[in-house]
Amino acid sequence: MKTTVEKTDSEIKTDVLYELKYEPRVKTTDIGVLVKDGTVTLNGDATSYGEKLDAVNAAKRIRGVNAVADEIKVKLTNSYGQTDGDIAASAVSQIKWSTTIPAGSVQITVRDGWITLEGEVEWRYQYTAAQDVMQYLAGVKGVSNLITIKPKLAPEDISIAIKAALERNAQLKADNIQVDTLGSNVILRGTVGSCAEHEEAERVAWAAPGVYSVDNKLTYSWTNEYLE
């Protein structure tokens, strides 16, 4: 018989604070943590967009966290001294030198330090890669990824491929995840033990050839099964 193991909001807050302190790229003195009913709110200032994302990802790793509300503001130091033109030039260079992003597939706009990505790619990993290479550019305050994904491959046995990938994944319990497909659209149902597992299951689904969209309906189950 499985016993439900739940953390109090106070315990979750303590774990998030320790995780932020453990993450070397996050300045914990500048970031506050609030927790209510398993939802974590992060506020305060980050010195870069990359630090802001690192803080959010650190909170998502904690068991018991249902969601993370990101209210962190990026407060750049004068040492960056980057104009929108400088940022745009760096962004274009990052895209150009990426081996995963097709040439000419992504267009970049920068305004007040905020990067907007547009265009069309075939795979989810290309969509993600375009955003990832922007995260740690100097002077960036945020990134809006408006790139669309249009697979060229026919959706064949998508469900089988995803289920096999879930079973191979050491971070997930595949038996707790149901995969339904409607053409190129994937729906995930079932339970996971953390925000990190929730995102990992979605990543696995997106990696299957021919996937156009993923509707992640996985819920959280804090049982001793996930503590083994």
C-alpha cells in the first residue's frame, strides 16, 4: 500500500531556498521565495536573464512544487553596456554558428533588451535551441519565442515511439504515463513526482518525429513510490 507523502509550504520553501543557495549561478540574497499550496513565487532581482531562468529551474527541481510563478526582474548592471544593436548582432551570430538551427529559419528582433524570435522550424529541439542560445547573452532582459513548428515527416507510430522513449528514461516512471495521439497531436495523462519530471515527459513527447503539439495533462502524485 502506498502512503501519500506531502510537504508543508514551509518545508517546500526551505528546500527551494537551499536549492537556490546550492545553485552557483544564482545570487540568493537578491531573490525571495513565497509558497502557497505548493505553488512557489520567486521575486526580487537577477543580474541577467540567464540567472533568472536558473533560479526558476532550481525551484522546479524540488519535490512538492506544483508550479512556479516567476516574478523576478532582470536588473542589468552598467558593466554590460550593450545596445539593442549589440544584442541583435550577438544573437544573429549565435544562430549562425549553431549546428542545430537551419540557416535562415529564424528572424530576430530586439527592443529594450528583449529578444523576439520568429520563423519556422521542423523540430521542437530546434525551437528550443534557438531560445537556449539567447539566454546568457550580455544585456538580454528576456526572450519571446514565437517560432512555429511544422513537421515535414508523416506521423507514424508516434505513440509507440514516445512510450518506448519514456520507458528508456531513468528520470520517469513510464507505467504512470498514458500517451494518446490524434494525428500529429499528443496528449499526456497520468502522474509524475515533480515539476522536473513533468517537463521531462513533455520533452520526450516533443522529441518524437512528426509531433506538432503536446498537451501535457500530467498531474502530481506525492507518494512513497517516487521516494524509493
